[in-house]
Amino acid sequence: MLNVVIFGAPGSGKGTQSELIIKEYGLDHISTGDVLRSEMKNETELGKIAKDYIEKGQLVPDELIVNMLAKVLDSKANSKGVIFDGFPRTIPQAEALKKMLNERGTDVSIMLNLQVDEDELIKRLLERGKVSGRSDDNLETIKSRLEVYHKQTAPLADFYVKEGKHVAIKGMGTIEEIFGRIKEAINAVK
């Protein structure tokens, strides 16, 4: 299985690039954000709890995410591989993902770290908020999310460096240019 973790700050292009990777390599997509938004929209118990955290610009607790994703992962057992979008976001989540995958006879193949300048991230997120109407794409929440990302999530890159899975991808330029860099990285581990 080709298991890809796509990583980067909010607005770095994870969703856009995930779609291209899925199309190119035939992978299944697990987007924590999409799953959580669906849970919130359907007002499930998880959705209600998650909404409270997300509206404050905080991360949803690991145990909620890990339990939810274990079920999603099991539903994709016959796949060519999975792209994880928005997960893991913490070292305990990365360890839990490694354990979940190892128990299923596989592992993370590559961690793509999309690197984008902070001013560009803010610009992209504000624009996305205008287009999508997402309530978490306003300047105050964006700044909070970026702060949370830098404090809690960025150290995750070091975890994957130690695992030998980390590849930095310049996330600036056209969508096609960025995807070209991603394909080079994935083809090197395929």
C-alpha cells in the first residue's frame, strides 16, 4: 500500500494537492477536516464536541480523532493506499497512526510537507472564506489556527524526519508546479 501523509499549515494546499494525488495514484482520501465537518453538520455527538474545539481554533483531542480514523481506515482495507489529509497533527497521533497501520501490515510511505510563506497562507485562507463561506476562515481564527499549527503541529515534521519519511515540498507557485514536485517525491518511494 502507498500511504501518504500530506502536511502543512492551514491554507497550504493540502486539499487541492490531495485531489491530484488521488487521481494520479488511485488512492483513497481520508480528510480529517471533511469527516469532522460532516459530523458537525449532522450534529453527531463527535460533531458537537469537535465544533466547540474548532470554533476556538483548537485541535480536536487525539482520542476522538484516532477512534474515528481507525473505523474509516478499516473501511478502506482493500485500497491501493490512503492519503491522510489533516492527520496526524501531533506526535501522539503520528504514533497512533503508525501503530494502526503496522497492525494492518503497512506503514506511512511518505510524509509530504507543503511549505508556504505565512502571508500567502493568510491571503489564501481569507480568499477561501469568501468563496466557501467556511466560518473558520476569518482573520482572527486564521491567526489562532496558524499559532496552534506552529506550536503543536510543526514538531511533527521532526518525527517523520527521524522515521526517514519526511519530504519538504515548496508549496508556492502554480498548482501544477507544486504537483510536479509532489510526483517526483512519491515516485521516488513507490
